Amino acid sequence: MPQDFNLDQFKATYFEECQELLAAAEEHLAIVQKELTNVDVEVLHAIFRCVHSIKGGAGAFNFTDLISFSHIFETLLDKLREGEIAISPQLADRLITAVDVLAILVQKAQQDEVEDPSLWHDIAEDLKLFTSGDGEPVEEIQEPVGLVIKDYNLTPEEEEEQGWGLFIDIPDAPSLSDDSDVEDLKDFNPNYRITFVPEPHLLRFANEPLLLVRELSTLGTCKATADLSRMVDLDVINPDEAYLSWIFELETDRKKSDIEEVFEFVVDDCELVIEKLDPETAKIKSDDSVQMAAPKQNVQDVPSPPTVDADAEISVEEKKVVEKPAVPQLEKPKLPETKKTETQVSAPAAATPSSTAGKISSIRVELDRVDRLVNMVGELVISQAMLKQQAEDLMKDSSHVMQQGFEDLSAHTRELQESVMAIRMQPVKSVFARIPRLVRELSGKLDKKIDLITHGEMTEVDKTVIEQLMDPLTHMIRNSVDHGVETQEERAAFGKPERATITLSAEHRSGRIQIEVSDDGKGIDRERVLQKAIEKGLLPMDHDLQDEEIDNLIFAPGFSTAQTVSDVSGRGVGMDVVRRNVVSLGGRISVFSTPGKGTRFLMSLPLTLAVLDGMIVRCGSEKYIIPLTSVIESIHPLAEEVETLVNGGTVVCVRGEYIRIVNLFRLFNIKGAIENPTEGLVVIVETERYGHVGIIVDELLGQQQVVIKSLEENYDPIAGISAATILGNGKVSLILDVDGLADMEHGTERRRTFANLEQQVLLTGEQAHGHD
């Protein structure tokens, strides 16, 4: 075997594919459970292919538990897609449980744990009962056969047990032990002839041709004839190359597509022809194969095995040979020309010529490699910015040619960056597909009827973001099901439909992805939230909070309004985890609730964690980056357009709209910055909570694509700052979080308001005391 052959690499690829197949199976089972009596047969075909593919790979690595359970599972699925069994709610639930068990077995195999049939025995028995329809279990899967090389040093008893290893034992196939057995073969009427010529390298990809024989034998009565014409001398044989070819004759009532599925894992590494036989042709070819079983020639220089007992079975087509057998060398089968009654298999059965014509080619790339490529592109972006600035500093009167060269470099760098980032972009469908099941399980535990509606499943986002989305989404869904949606009795009393609705959606907006979870439940009980907050010491008794501030108390650590602790909720760790996870991704989460009508959670996340287009602004001696997707415009306000509020805040009137001003110099204590809006610039940005907001800056320095450098690894979250970057001059610049700045300004205004009220109370008290 070559030194660079690494079975672990193939296993890693297989387990990665298993995760994709399990996710796809679960997604299609959600459709089955929803539709039940009106399930599209293509959905059942898709589930069958997922289980069959997992089983095929398991066979290559001899994962016995996976093979056995998958076989029972796909037997039931096969009867479902053939319409022999009707789908019931109980059966749909059992199918989902079977996928769970399949996932557990995959995990056990991946961790190299000892196989334990008790993990899947009970559910397998249930699947058998559904398969039989009358409670009779289906047959157990046959043990997979293997290729055993003859050891001439074995004892006669061992020889009798193992037989002549170059031949195979097909389960349940008739054996040619004597004339009576030959007579039995005359009743064998195959309706398919399969010619299978593997490429020499087939075994190097963890494929085992003999497992195909076992697979074929499950479809009906099968006979196999081996072609040894490519066999080499034993002293030069390479154990990782395939030398044998096969002709299979199969009597079955199954379709060609079922046979094609058997070979789907090796179809690109072999010559394969599946020929449909008419009765007369089948009879002639079957008789020919009986004669072919008799060996005629010896393979040159291949030693004959020692004489064995007359009862020992050593055969090509289950034929017993007595005395010294000569290894048969059969005439190499000629591949028949494809006719209308034949199928030349060149792709898996699921693919048709029309579908493969427009199929997008893809390769599987390790994420680490993509990450390294992204980092390199980031460094390229920084180098390009630095080179451009240095050249401009050195050559103020640079020629048009050099200027054009820098513009071309910038364009190519940007194009490269966008192409690389596109590699990492994936639809959120992979996350959304897991939510329906979560809703079903929770609604079942809580005895609530809930419909889940999803929108925007194909919205794309960086893979790193997707990987961290599941946990916050799970907590929000649990919160909506448990706290948001009322019981059926409560909904009836409020005049609401019996079935509640939870909506999950995703969309691109202003260069970010927004994910929304909403329900039509009872909304947030603000009185209870305030009571709990006071009990936990989060608020003083004389608090003065607005509704939106009360709603945001649910994100406090350890906060929960649940009456009892259950396995669904009540421990006070859910929404706090949501906010921390979202913030760690450079995102924000907001909650909007209307009592009696429902609650809406809105997550806003960056599309990528690598680069962004920013506007460089100066405030005092500091330079900051404002994400370009948030910028609406910049203005020089006139004195009559600026108004000062009672609480000390400032607004500017822009085309009839009053926009709140954020004083960046005050929030960050920047020395030497312009404080009067009329003397500097006001950059109008769009926020999610406060609409349009203006940020006072000294000047705009230009637009630039910057590489995002996270601060989370070395610092705690900083209000108003989302990340940092390196500018062309090598200095670090902070990237502003416009929503965070608006929150900070809003908090400052409220503090000023409270201070003014306290001052007025003091003055009023002093005046009253003076009159006394």
C-alpha cells in the first residue's frame, strides 16, 4: 500500500458527508411530518438516498452497527417510496427517531467507540414492525462478505472453514455441489446482467467490490462469475489494486434504479453496464454461465492449493471443487453496446442527463485552508492601502500612469477579496432546517399547537457566523414557545386562533444580515419583569424605565420570569447567552413587544468577520472608521437648523426631519475636537433602534476597504466600538458601532434629564422653605 495512503482522510470525508446527509434527511422528514398524507414521492426518494449513502460508506469501513441499522431503516423507506406502506403520524415520529439513532451511530463510529447493538435494537424492532405491516419482523441483514487470501499453512479444518479465498460466498445463492444443484439452476431466470470492471485504483478509495455482491444479493437471487484475466503473479500482486472483473446475473422484481444505487459509490471508478434481459436471452445466458463455472485454464505460475476434503466449498458460482482445482481464467467479457433496453451507468441514479448538464461543480475544501487564504487577502488589502498612501506622500505630482496603476491594483485586490469571501458564504438554510424539529418537540412537551413559518432560508452569510447562529436561535425559539405563546385555553379566552405562529426570517439589510424571530403570543409581562428585576437587585424601587428598557432586562444574567424550572426553560441562562453570543460576533440584538399581540427579536450581524468598506473620519487627533453601509450622507448644518433640547441634547433639522446628534468628542472624551455642529461635519447614519442619527466629526478623510481585527480576544466589549483595523500608515483605528453610540448618547441624555429634574426639585424645595 502506498506510504501516502491515509485511511483517516477518507474517514474524515465520510463523516463530514454524513453530517450533510443527516441534516438533509432531517429537513425532508420535517416535510413528511407536515404533509403526512400528501408527501411527494421525491421527498421519500431523497431520504432513502441519504440513508443509503450513509450505509454505503459504512460498508466501506466495516461499521457493522451502522450497516445493520441503515439496512433496516432503508428497507422501511423503500416500502414507503413504493407506496406499500401508508405514512402515519406515529410512523413519521419513528422515522425522526431513527435519524437520531443514525446520528448517534455515526458519532460513535467517528469516535472509534466499541459498537453496541443495544443502542439501536429497540428502534430497529419498531421499524421492522412498520415494515412488515402485521408485526412480523423483516429479515436481519446478512453479514458482509470479505476477500480472504488463501493461507497454505492452514490446517485442513481451517481450510474447510475458510475455503479457497479467491472465490466469494454470495448469501442465499444456489450452490453447484452436484447434479441436483445444477438442475436447480435451470429454474433460475435472471432478468438483469451486470458487467462490472473496476479500475485498478478502485480499492485505494476504501471501496470493497465484494460488498457490492452482498448488496446485490439483497435485491433478489444473484449469481456471480469472476474474470481472472487481469490477475498477475502472486509475487508481484499489489494488495491495493483491483484485478478481478465480474459478471452478475440477477433475478429480481426491483427497478434498474435500485441496481444503479448499489454502484453509486464506485460508478466513477469502473466500467459498468446494466443490461435488461428478455426471458429467452436470460435462459441462454444463464446456461452459458453454468458452463463458464467449469475452469478451463490455469493462471500462469499461480500455485495450486493443496488437496482439500470433498466437503469443502470452494467456488466461483458456489461450485464445490474436489481434488486440486485449477484457477479459472475466463474470457474477458465484452461490454455490450448500449441499446434501448440497457442502461450505461455513468452517474448516480439520482442524476439525469438534463439535471447534470447544469450542475455546479464543487470541491470540498478544509475551512482552515480558506481561513489562511482570507488572512492572506486581508494582509494584501492592508499592504495595498499602505503602498498607496506611501506613494502619494512621496509623489504628490504622480503621473497619470502611476495613478492608473494604483487604481488597477485596488480593483484587482477588491475583486480577489470578494471572490475569496464568496467561498465562505453559505445559506442560513442549514441552521433554519433544524428549527422545525425543535418547535415540534417543545410544542409537544408544553401541549401547545404552533405553526412555524420561515422566510429567507437562502440568505447567505459567512460560514463562521453560521456556525455560531444555532445556539442563540435555539434560545430565542425556546423563549418564544415557552414564554411567548399562550396555552390553548388562554388563546381561546383571548379570541386568538388555536394554533400560534412563530416566524423565523433572514434578509440582507445595509450590508448586514438581519434575523428575526417573532410570535403572536402574549408579549412581555413588563410588571412581572420589573418585579423580578427589583427582587434580584437589578433596579431600585423608585426606578423610572421606559417600556423598551424594561423589555431589555430579560437579557440580564440569571434573569427569568418562569414560575418553575423545567427542561425547557426557567434557569435564567438563555437570553443572556443570546446577547453575549451575538455581541461576540460583532452583532446586536433588540426586542420589541406589544402586550397581548406578541414579541419580536431582531438580530443584526455582519455578513463577514473579515473586511468591510468604511469611511475614515477625524475627530480631534483621532481617526475612526464608520461602516459605509450605515452612512446616509454628510452635511454642513446651518445655525438655524440646529436646536438644543431641554435635557441638553442636540438635534439638526434635515429636510423637515429632526435628527438626534451624537457628540463623539464627549462620549470618548476626545481633546481638541470640534464641538459645534455648525463648525464641523455631521455624518448621518442609519441605526436599527433610533432611525437616522448624526455624528459630529472634524472632517472626512475618504473611503477605504479595511480588514476587521476583533478586540474580543484581548479586551472586554467596549461600548460604541465594534472592532479595530490597521490603516495605510500602519496605525490602529477603531471601527465605530453606530447603534452603540446612539445607545450611549441616549443614556447620557436620560442622565442629564434626571439631573435636571433633581435640580428643579431642589430649587422648588429651597423656594418653598424660603417662603416659610
